[in-house]
Amino acid sequence: MASTSSNEAATEESVRAEVHDWLADHWNSDISLHEWRGLIADSGWGCPTWPIEFYGRGLSPDLSNVVADEFRKAGAVGPAIGVGMALAAPTLLAHAPADLKRRLLREIITGENTWCQLFSEPGNGSDLAGLTTRAWRDGDEWIVNGQKVWTTGAHHAAYGMLLARTDWDIPKHQGITFFAFPMEQAEIEVRPLQQMNYRSSFNEVFIAEARVPHNNIVGEVNGGWKVALTTLAHERNLSAGAFGGIPFGGKGKAAQEAISEAAAYMKTYDWYPQRAGRPDLVPLQAKEAGLNTDPIIRQELAKLYSLQRTSQWNVQRARAARKMGRPPGPEGSLSKLCASNIARASNDAHSHVAGAHGMLTGPDSPASGTVAEVLISTPAASIAGGTDQIQRNIIGERVLGLPKEPQIDADLPFRDVRTNK
Ligand SMILES: Cc1cc2nc3c(=O)[nH]c(=O)nc-3n(C[C@H](O)[C@H](O)[C@H](O)COP(=O)(O)OP(=O)(O)OC[C@H]3O[C@@H](n4cnc5c(N)ncnc54)[C@H](O)[C@@H]3O)c2cc1C
């Protein structure tokens, strides 16, 4: 594990020199991805902002950019990308006991274990705290029963971030526990769902008496809601477009393995650019259709451009807050809402430019079928990671200081709450 000098004393020059020397000693283009990722995990250079005792170097985000810069210059590969790094790791770092962090974080960095998010249920998406998947204790383990849905990537995940109800006699937000849930069990059935764009990126997950060790609890028993809020705050930023990094470098064995690994992983997400509306294609398509001088279309292009610019500024504002060490806050809801607005405006503009042809697929259709996929994929942008209405509620309450949404069941024992089950 890392044995860096005190990170408080670290400066741009000292970090640059230290990581440069370390890379000169350790990076070589014949090393395997597995071996290399083990080295960056154990040295702390793979995730330099993480604490020294948990595979990091305790550096500030600014100094971590210096590390990334040196990795880039050396053509060296970084940690694995995906839900593990983007959602599970920050949640574990914030709430898990030390033993769990040590056990799980390393395999997230190396990419040996990928993760999924077992939050939503058939009857509980926006009202997540109403979830009814249950877990009860059996010695050193918990037994879990229930059904999850919309679970992206569950078909290849080694672990799930599972929310389960562990106490039915206290109010709904208080009786939930967050588990790091091993997915490779015969008692868990993952069934892919087919989407209207013919992709299959999310699943139904049926859990029938599956088991999870007691020491896989993240946070406290019945304290899972607080933990879930951390995951959701990171997810809002993710939905707004910050999906991990691309592995650095392109030469050598580890780099090639990382590129193949990322390509295989990203298959689940390869329709996400279409879900975001492909605003980049709108001016090109307008020009191709001879509509770039049409006053109505020009107005739509200007609207789309201004939405994108304001969204970029909002993302920059969120990044600046992170740099100052502030945790993700309600600005994530603004970013997410901006992303939905862009997707919708882009969908409108594509529809007006392509007209009825926008429904066609195949080589002769607009952008070889990409426009058709945009038109049926953008609705997901305003649902995934919390719907637009829920983001507006968050902004209303936490940014504008409006009164909280009336809740009739928040104080009742969950057993007495009326559900659709
Ligand atoms: C592409 C995609 C990937 C996803 N991946 C995952 C995943 O990996 N893991 C996971 O756990 N979930 C995942 N989800 C699920 C997602 O989080 C839920 O779909 C979302 O939270 C909405 O829940 P719901 O579908 O149950 O809709 P509902 O909650 O039933 O909402 C229905 C409608 O009612 C509105 N509504 C509900 N409550 C309120 C309210 N209080 N005020 C105003 N309006 C309200 C909603 O805005 C919506 O328009 C994914 C969804 C999508 C589209």
C-alpha cells in the first residue's frame, strides 16, 4: 500500500516528480493489465484522491490532475471505468467500515469486480424509500427476498449496491439497509429486458433467499437511506455525462487489454449518446437536408446551442465545487435536468429536420438510422437516475427553499403504509 510522504506537504512539483519517477520505474508496455492495475492500486497512484490507507494518496483533486497528466504523458493505463468506480467506490469510501473498503475497493480499481445498482423495484422508483425487498438476519448472514428492475449491467456484475428493508416497524426511510451484495449466487436470477430501441442494457433481478454476509453492510443496519443518498448524488452527475474516464494510453499489452475491456463494458451503454439526443448531429443533418437556412430550424439550432452552453457552465460549476472539496449537491439535479432538456430539444430538432424519414433505419435513412434511434431513446434521459419531476422537487426544496412536498406516510411504521403490493 502507498507509503507516500505526507500529502499535506505535497506540491505540484513534488507530486509530478514522484509520479514521474514511479512511472519510469514501473510502467512498461509488456506488463499485463491485471498486473499493472494491481500496482496502481497498491501504490495509490491509480486513485490519488482516495485516502492513503485505502489505495489512494490523499491528494487534492487539483494534484490528482497532475498525476493524470503524467500517466497520459507516459501512455500508462488508469483504473477501470464504470459503475464500480463512479458510484460504488465513492459510496464505500464515504460509508463502509474499513475492512469492507479494504476488501472491495481494490477489485474496483483493477476492474476484476464490476457493479450494478439494485435500487429500483417494480412498485418503487421515484418513491425509492417505499421499497419492499426484504432482508432478515440469520447468524453472520442476511437472507434476501424480492425483485428489482431496471438494473443496468446486472448481467455482468459481480456485486450489487442493494437496498433492502430490514425493519418494517419503523418509518420507511429508517428501516432500509445498504448491502454490498454478491451477485454470483444460484438464488439470483437476472433476466434482460428488451428496450424499444432493441438494446438490452437493463434487467429484472429476482432474488429468492440469496445470502449476504453481515460484514458486507455499508453504513449501519437500518441506516441505508443516508448511504443511498450518497450514491444518488453521484449518479445525478453521472447522468449528466461524467461516466468515468477513458483508459489512458494506446500502446502495449496493458493498454490494449484496457481498450478491449472498456469496449466490452461499454456495449451496455453504446446507445447512451443517442439517449442524450446527439445534438452534434442536428446542424449536420440540417445542412444535408438543405434546411440550415430555414428560419424555424435555425431557431431550433440556436435554442439547442444555448441549452448546451448553459449546461456546460453548470457542469463547470459542479466541477469547481468538487475541486473545493464540496460533496455533490443539488447542482447535480440542475445538470441532470439540463441533460434532459437538451435530449428533448434535440429530439424535436431532429424530428423537424428529418420529418417522416426520421422513423426509418438502414443505410439510406437519416444518419444511417441514428436519428431513428435518437427519437426512441431520448425518453430514457428524463427517467434514469431520477425523473425530471423528482429533480424539480429537489431543486425546489434544496435550492429555492420551497416547502417540502407533503408526505402522508413518512412517519408511519412501514408496516402500516399502504403500498401496491
Ligand atoms: C435507462 C435507465 C437505466 C436505469 N438503470 C437503473 C439501475 O441501474 N438501477 C436502478 O435501481 N434503477 C435504474 N433505473 C430506474 C430509474 O431510477 C427509475 O425508472 C426512476 O427512478 C423512475 O422510477 P419509476 O420508473 O418507478 O417511475 P415512477 O416513480 O412510477 O414515476 C412515474 C411518473 O410519476 C412521476 N412522479 C413520481 N413521483 C412523483 C412526485 N413525488 N412528484 C412529481 N412527480 C412524480 C415521475 O416523475 C414519472 O413521470 C433506470 C432507468 C432507466 C430509464
